[in-house]
Amino acid sequence: QVQLVESGGGLVQPGGSLRLSCAASGSIFSINAMGWYRQAPGKERESVARITTGSSTDYTDSVKGRFTISRDAKNTWYLQMNSLKPEDTAVYYCNANLRTRPSDYSRSYWGQGTQVTVSS
């Protein structure tokens, strides 16, 4: 059983900052990549940022220079969001591509989602 638990969402004014955290726990053999997605009302879920075990990162164009993804050594990763805009308002989901056993293929796991609202 694998669980991804997010924290850190909330309401912030335009130009403000928030930091999201995601902690993975359970039967985890290895994590290949970690990431953050978001889904705004009436829109499809989109990838926001991704980091691999080699610490290679990738961002969607709309957040480059404002958001930073990072990870620690204990299966926790973060999304630092600066200069937030109203269009960043969405439910943010963390995601991990991981294996639970050495012989398994990697599978995608999701957190429960956390609401980020940017509004004055």
C-alpha cells in the first residue's frame, strides 16, 4: 500500500507565495520521478513540474521562473510557488512514478489533491 499525502494549499493574494509538500509512504522500493499536476474548474489536468531521481527538472511554460520543484532524501517533494497569479488557481495533485518491488514495473500514484486559490 502506497500513500501520497499533500499539504500546504490555501488562499493567497496575487503576487504571494505558497509551498506545497507531498510525502510518500508505504511499500516503496524506488521512485523514478515525482511531480505536481493541477486541474482548474472546467479544464483538463495538466503537468506543472517534474523531478527525477537524478534531480533533473521540467516545468510547464506558464510557471517557469516562478515555481520550483525540489525533493529531499526521504520520499518527500515540494513545490515552491512564487509570484502567484489568479490563473494558478486549481487543485494541485502530487504524483509519483514508483515501484513497490524490484520485479515490478513502475506505476503512477496520486495524492488526494490540495486547493490553491489566488485571489484578492
